[in-house]
Amino acid sequence: MKIKNISIYNYRNIEELSFDCNDSINCLIGKNGVGKTNILDAIYYLSFCKSNLLANDASNVRNGENSFMIQGTYDVDSVQTKISCAYNQTDKSKVILCNEKKYSRFSDHIGLLPVVFVTPSDVALINESGTERRRFLDAFVSMYNREYFNNLLIYNKLLAQRNALLKQESGVDETYLSILDEKLSVVGRALYDERKKAVAELSEYTKSFYSEISTAEECSIQYSSQLNDGDMLTLLAKNHERDKLLTYTTVGIHRDDLHFYFDDNLIKTVASQGQKKSFLLAMKFAQYQLITNYKNGEKPILLLDDLFDKLDTDRARKIFEIVERQDFGQIFITDTDKILLQQVFAEREHSGIFFRVEQGSVTKM
């Protein structure tokens, strides 16, 4: 799968631009603040029907405007596919079209256009709460597993119903609570099993990729879940009184987390900025490889924002050795420095297509 052309209108700080994309490596060069990251985010939006940077669509409308639109033309299994995403701030309406046909549910689009986005803000996966890591894991698995995505939607709906029931001032209907417990436990177990499998595979691939970047330490990813130690239905029943007191559900897979380690130490507490960036890149490369495996060889688009940020020259070159392999398909790289990328390309007799990004324009260099 490849994106052949993208057009962006009034998205974030981009007024209007359109350009044809190269099938291999696209290097977007420009000063900070000219919209390089926003171009990558627009590609991400076409895949997920939302921004990777700002979840609120209204915040993505260019200042002074009322709406935005993003259009992309793709080659999907040798079939030309046109995706259009538009949002109007006046009536809060959002429309997603595939070949001019409107989706009745945005969820039907997820997984059609797999993409892996690497951005400096990914450090939140290490430094911030488990919410960030669950969001990453859910988006990752949903890219290749439609059943998982549908179960996740069901689980979140059931969880919202259970929490609403716990908040009722008139008292909790115990029969209804037990029914919700049973439904939650069935869907929760299915999600747990898939997460456990996905994290085990992700950890192995991440360890392999990281070993190519650094041999000083060994990394691993561990899956933390209350279901590791007990059945969800039993846990829910055991915590009825506590949940009624707190008015929300205290046990379940919505409390899951991932723990990242160098040897036996949490990466959050021992790693330098360069080590964190290297680990995150290795994990995103692992994500890419697993999606490719599960999608029968269909390669996601790889978006690398500010690739060399926080990396010394040695790590940068090792990472680029991974990036330039044939394992990867279409790649977009942003940077402020064309010379560094050219040097890396020249060393390997490889070339990318360079684009100059300025306010409101993208031109081939």
C-alpha cells in the first residue's frame, strides 16, 4: 500500500497544499513550524479518522477558518483508492469518504490504510500514565485485528453503562449489575488474550531491533493486567461494594498497563533521552513488522517525524540502516537538515526524494 498524492486544506497551520508522493523514501525538509509534522499528521488522519497530535477536531481547524479537508489517493493492492476526510466546525460534522462513498461508521475504515507514526511526543509512552500505553496498544492491534477492535468498542460501551449504574443515587440494581459483569468478563477475556499475545510478540521484535542499535543493554516489554492473577467475573463480583462506594469500575482490562525495561530496570527511571528514543524507534519498527506479518505482507506507511532528534551520530546511522531495508515500504521522514540525510544516503548509495516545505507549499528539490 502506498499514498500517491495528498491534498490538505486549512488543517492546523496549513492553508492549502498538494503534492505527489514517491513510492519509496520521501524527505520533507524545512524550518521548524512550517508544517512538516502536520503533513505527516494529515496522512495519519486519513488512516485513523483522527489526529495523532490533537484529539479534538475543532483544534485542528486552521485559525480563522471554519473547516478542514484532507484528501489522499492510494494504491491499495493495485487498486486506486481515494480517501477524503472533512470536518465542519459550525455543526461539528465529520465526513469520511472512500471512493466518494460515505462511511456510516468511522470504525469501518480502521485497518484499511495501516500506518506507523514515530514522533518526538512518543516519549509520553515511557514517561506518562498507562492511558497512553493502552491507547498505543489498542491502536496497534486494531490495525490488523478487526475482531479485537469491535470487542474494544463493545467493552467500552459496557463499561460506560456499568459506571453509569454505579453512579445512580437511587441505588444499584444488583441484577442488572450482574448481567453487565458477565458481559464485560466475556469481552474482557477476549481482549486480554489478544493483548497478552500481542505484547509477547512485540517484546521479542523490539528486543531484536534494539540489539541492532545498542548492545549495552537488553530491553523487554511486560504486560501488566489484573487478569494475570484472576478471572475477571470473580474480580468484578469481589469488588461490588468498593465499586459502589467509589462509583466507578475498579477492575478490568481498562486498568491494564505496559512496563518497559532495560535489563531489570524501568526505562523511565534509568534511560537517557537517546536511549529512550532508540527504544521507542525499536518498538515502532516492531509494530511495523507485526502489522506487515498479520496483513499478509501488506506494508504500512512509515512516518518518521524529526528522526534524528536526541540521537548521536552512531545511533542515527544504525537506525537508518534499519529504515532503508527492503523490509520497509513507503517512508516519510521530516528533518530541518538536508545535508545529514544526504550524507547518510550517499554512504549507502541510496537516495530519497527531497521536498522543501515552506509556509503553504511543498516543492521537489
